[in-house]
Amino acid sequence: MTPEPPTPYIPPRRRRTSLWVSLVLAAALVFGFGGYAALDYLWGRPTWEVQGLGVIVKGWAPEVESVEDTEALCATLFCEEGWRTNVGNYLLFGTEAEAEYAQMIVGGDSVRNGRLILDRNGVDNDEKLRRLSVEILAPSQDWWG
């Protein structure tokens, strides 16, 4: 049987320094990720995730008449939420990939912003209502700033 080699001696001062460096790095990581998550929540999320699609569609403009019709609109496209309006149908999907796929199926006069699709197929709008429909689609976008 061979004897075990002795463990190297580490002075206590060096151990304390290593411990403090490790604690400071861990705290920096926690605060960094926490700060990033807070900023992402405040400014990085689309408006419909913070307020809800119904609040945006109903409260955006008085000339837009809206009715929730998730059951009928999402029966074939499998969206999470659907609203019929006089400017088009707004469909909210679980992921951007699902929304992109659904937009290819809907085709025609449809516009997508992330997980949200505006389907204007079969709706005859003047220029003012078309602009309004896009502003509802991207309410947090500053188009002129």
C-alpha cells in the first residue's frame, strides 16, 4: 500500500480572498440577470403581453368595433386569442413560429408583428382605417420618432 500524498497547504488569507472573489462574482451574476429580466419586462415585451390583446383592440380607437371570437377564428389556425373588428381580424399565437406559419396559410392581405397577425382579407377599408389597423397591430412602435 502506497501512502497518500499530503494535501498542499493553502494559507488562510488566500482561502478568504478566493471566497470573497467567488461571492462577488456570484452576486454580480444574480444582479446582472435580475436587472436584465427587469428591463426586458418593462421595455422588451410587446404591448399585448403586458396589457392583453382585448384591452388594446377595444381601447385603441372608438371607430373600431371589436368582438372576441376566439372559438371560430382559432378553430383551424389554433391561435390563443382571436378578435373580429371592422378593420380586420387579430389573431394571437403562442409563438412567433406558429404566427409565421399561420400567416403563410392566411396569405393575401395579412400583416404580422411577432406573435400577432392582422388578417385584412375580405375587408374593404379606406386609408385611415388601414393605418389604424396597423397602429393597433404594433401599439408600442413609435413610427414617427
